[in-house]
Amino acid sequence: MLKIKELPASVKNIKCSGTFVTTDILATCGFEVEPDDMISMLVGWRFSGEKAGRNTRSEDYTNDDHTNFTPFKADYVYRADDDQFAPAGGHLIVVTDEDRRNALVDLYIE
């Protein structure tokens, strides 16, 4: 999902789910990571970032059934630029908490 060679050793408690759709890819993963390792997970895509809304939760950013993931208060949202999903479109969103310790990754490719 993140287009990196390997996950940092500090990544733990990975929980993923996906929805079967014959023409699309829909996948969501939640995990914990050491804050210093978070930036190394964001090198595979070209991201733009923004501060999350004041009362935003991680589950607000999932395409999938988010009951498999431990929800957290969202602090920052990274979005892969749209032109990386040509020709049909899609998105990759990475949501982190304030400490950059909890993350949720949501991938949709049409």
C-alpha cells in the first residue's frame, strides 16, 4: 500500500481489511509505529498534508468497515496526489494521531 521496501521494525499491531470488488482495490490498515519511523513510511508516494479537523477521528477516513481498527483522534492527514492514480483514479490517505504513534492507511484504486 505504501510502496516502500519494508516496514520499520517498530510497526506493530497491524490490522487490515479489504473489500472484494471486481474492478476496484479497497484496503485499509491500522497500526502503531514509533514516531521517528513514521516519516520513513511516507516516501513511496508524493503526499500533500493537512491538519485534521478539530473533532476528526481516524475512522472518518476509511472506505471500509472500520470496526477492525482501534480508533484514535486524527491530528494530521497525508494524501497521495490524485495524478498518481491515473487513468481511472483513486486515493491513498494516511491519518496519524498527534504523537505520530497511531496510523491508519486507506487505499482506493478504481
